[in-house]
Amino acid sequence: MDERKGVLTPNQEKGLDDLIELEGLAERFDGVIIKLVDNQVIERLKGKIPVEHHETVYAIIDEVFRALGIEP
């Protein structure tokens, strides 16, 4: 399994970046913003969830991304 910081794998971060279509500078920086939010903000929020539930959260996120055609 890929290493996760936050709740997304690096492949999911890239897939989300590819999925989101913005214009101009926003498109240029959306990948960086996705990674920053997941790795910093979501990682801190994840700390509030008991560790024994992390795998359940990952499984849910993975299924949502699979439905979008993005593998973990």
C-alpha cells in the first residue's frame, strides 16, 4: 500500500488534480494546494480520529476514488 499522509495516497492526490479543471494560475497550483491540504490540514484532523479507525477511513476514501476511476 502507498504511504499516506493525510488520507490520500500520492496517486489519489494526482488523480484529484487531473480531475479538477480550473483556469489560469488556479490550474497551475491546484495540485500543490491539494497536496498541502491533505498532508497538513487533513493529517491534523486525522489525529482526532482514533488510530483503530484509520483503516476504515482509508477504505471509504479508496472506494470513493475507485468510483471516480482513480486507483489508490
